[in-house]
Amino acid sequence: MMTCKLMEKLNLALEKLSKDHAGRYATGDEVYMADLFLAPQIDFATKTFKVDMVMSLPELVTINMCVASTCMCMH
């Protein structure tokens, strides 16, 4: 359960930070490494701990969707 609490704190901190600094992506309007590392973090939280990201972390969900759509266009 400690891992769950740490993930919760980390995700809440990322949500708060992204509200102040995000553009289309986590740090602005271009994809950086932070965006690429965010996707597995969100996937892990939703699948392992059943976190409802849409309700609790909407900013991170929006960023993740933008990254996913950008990465799909690159293939």
C-alpha cells in the first residue's frame, strides 16, 4: 500500500505542476522526455491501483491523450 500512496502523491504533484506550466504537453507545446515518461506512469496508476484519472487528474489525462495522438501520427 505504500506504493499506492507514493503514486497518489506523485500524480497529485504532477497534476498541480501541469496546471501551472502545461501547454498542449506537460512543459509547453512541444513533446519532451517528461511527456514520454508520463504515459507509463498513468498506465501503471490506472491498471494497478484502479485510479480514476479522468476525475482526479484531468490535466494529466489531457496531456497523455495529446502525447498519444502525436506519437500515433509519427508512425
